[in-house]
Amino acid sequence: MLAPHISRTTKIILIAEFILLAYMLYVLTTSLYKSYQIDRFIETAAQENERLAEENKRLASDFEYYSSPEYKEKIAKQNFGLVRPGEEVIILAPERKQYVSPQERAAEISQNYYNSLSNPQKWFLFFFDRERFTL
């Protein structure tokens, strides 16, 4: 059997319906994609707002702390050595080291330098530069 004969107007109508269906699918797809992009933008903006709100809270608490009288007093004590009336300052000094005179320090530096020299350099000093470098 042969396929029934389809009229020309029916073919035109079917082609027009197919084109209309393709256009409707295109419009639907683009609108879904734009909706997806808008949802992503809203989600990103909400996350950014939350982050900024947290940072704002932190900065507000920092401002509150730095403008408090306790912080101002702490800085005055640390940087300027100020004390309130009736307070006593206790200074903890490191252990005292034995005093070394400048001559002793120079001799120690000279000895360290001599010890760091190579053997040929020491022989050169021994023969040619006794006045400047004696031990």
C-alpha cells in the first residue's frame, strides 16, 4: 500500500506548527536559563550580604573595644609609661651579665678573628705583621 496522499496545505500547516513549536521551545529554554542566572545571582548576593554582615559586626566590636576607656588606659600605660595614682610599677629586668670592659671586648673580638683565620694567614701575620696583631 502506498501512503495516503497529503495535501500541500496540510504540509504547510505541519511545517508552520513545527516552526512554532521550535520557537516556543527556544523561548522556554532561554527563559529557564535566565531564571537560573537570576537565582544564582540572588544566592551569591545573599552569601556576600552574610559575609559583609559578619565583617560589619566584627568591625563594630573592634571599634567599640578601641574606643573604650580600658583600651585607652592600656595604651597610655604601654606607650607612655603613665600610671594611675596609687599604682606601683614593677619592672622585671633580665639577669645581669658580667661587665666586660671595652679593652677586654676588643681582645675577645681580636681572638675570635685570629681563630677564624686559616693556617697560611696566621703564618703571614706571624712573619710580616707582628706589631699590628699580637697575641
